[in-house]
Amino acid sequence: MMSHAANPILVEATRGSMVESFHRGRYVVMKADGTVVAEGGDIDALMYPRSAIKPLLAIPLVESGAADAFKLEDKHIALACSSHNGEEEHATTVKAWLEHIGLSVETLECAPHYSIHPPAGIKQAGDQVTLTKAHNNCSGKHSGFLTTAQHLGDTPAGYINESHPVQQRLIKVLEEMGDCDLSATPRGIDGCGIPVIGMRLRDLGLAMARMADPSGLDAKRIEAIKRIRKGCAAAPFMVAGTGRFCTGIMEECGEDALVKVGAEGVYCAAFPKQGLGVALKIDDGTQRGAEVAMGAILRQHGVIDDAKAETLKKYLTPVLTNWAGKYAGDLHPAF
């Protein structure tokens, strides 16, 4: 259960001369040996990692040999790690991927929706695009699950159920990477239908640290992690899409920063040069707070220098505007 003690204020929203709102949360920055480099708030409280762990969930796709067997490209690896916008390029690539492995979009056990990027969604509606399950923002992750299932001979049906071999492999990976026992932690259902598994923020930080520095792992996992990092850096649009923090950061930083958003104010990252993993959770569940907090951590640990910070200013310190587009305030880190 979460501690009743208040977590620190990580992000403030100003308007005029005063702080109007703020976002409390908790974060941890760790090394692969378990050393905590920086922390704030209760890092031992349980949380749901949500979609922030998709790079971890992509490990079986590569480690099992499925990615090689089906000759997947960087864009497919990036999609397996994605919470994409559901833009047409995302949906088209997912559809072609599934056909390539002998399946169809109907095999996906997630639901269709309009693009979460408003201009793209409006265009889809105006063009009367027939939405498919490939438009779901998690369709890339699901395609990775199905590719692994095809390669290992699992029955595709029911792959989103916790008892299915696909999900059992994923839980095992999370336990191994986070050096934790998840057998008795809380369970829920994610937006796309797969199980969500309760984890401590500390364990999630360790898992991401091992994504940054996998040198202590076995050779097959090391190669899988390196390929995942490379795929996301090579095709950052596929990880998120137009106007998104994850895509913008990785377009500028390349393999120096693997960053991934999750619902309800969760973010994870791996910084290979520094050998650091990051996990954070904003208490009120807002994405804007999580992105500003993650931006601050990227700056504090030298992943983003002054030159990159200027280029990425709209992501790191967003400006608040009114309906006329005029400046109204700022979001900035408070830690």
C-alpha cells in the first residue's frame, strides 16, 4: 500500500506571480548494482508501471529468437515498445507486420480508437477512415506478443490473459530484471486489456538500470537489450508519434536516452552512457507533471546539455497559454 506521508512536490505550474498548481510524486535513479543515485518520495510503495515498461516487455520478442526468425526491422522493435498515436503510419505498419507473420489485425485483442493526436484523429474522422485494432495505441506491443507466440508455438487466442504463456514470460522478465517476487502483488487490467502487475518503484528503477547497463546479465539478454535500445533510437516516431515527448527526446538524444511514458503519471528511462535507470510516478496521475519531472532528471544527470535543452525547450519547460495562444504561465521542475 502507498504510504500516507506526502511525497515531495516535483513540478509547479505558475500563472502570473504565483504558483497556481503543483504535482507531487516520487522518483528513483539507480545503477544496475542496486545503488540509489537519487530519490524522492516513497520508492518502496507499490505502483502499476503501466505502459512505461514496454521496453522491458519487448525483451522476449528479441531474446526468444522471434525477431530474427521473422526478420523484424528497427521500426518493428520500436513499435513493440510503443504507446503510439494511432497515426496512419503506425496502423499501416502494424497491419503489414501481422500479415508478415501469418496473422491479421483481427487477431489483436485490443480495441480500435481514433488517433490520440488530435489533428490526426480529426483527419481520420473527416476522411472516414475505417478504424481497425491496429489503430490502438498499444497495437505494436500486442504485435510483439503475437510474434513471440507464433515463433514459440503458443496458441494466439487469449494471449492477454495472465495465465497465457505470453504473459507468464513477461512476468518472469519483470521479476528477473527487477530482482523481485511479483507472485503476490496487486493485479489489474490495463487500458489495452493485458494484466498490470504491482511493483515497487525501486524494483522498476533497477530493471531500467539494467536496461541501461546490462553487463551483469547473460549474453542473450544483453544482445536483446542492445537491440531494443537501437530500435527505439532508430525509429523514435514509432515509439510515440507527432508532438510526443518520448519521440522528441529520442530524436535528439538517440541511444543516449531510452524514455517511455505510461498512463497515470508514470515514466521510465534508461541512460546507457551514465549507466542509470529511472522510474517515476506523479501522484495525481498527470502526464504533464511526469514529463517535466523526467525532463529535469535528463538534465540533472547530463543526458541533455544546454544545447539540447534549447532544442527541447517545449518538452522540458512547457509554456501555458490561453485560448488566444497568449502566454499565461509555465511548468517547471521543483526538485
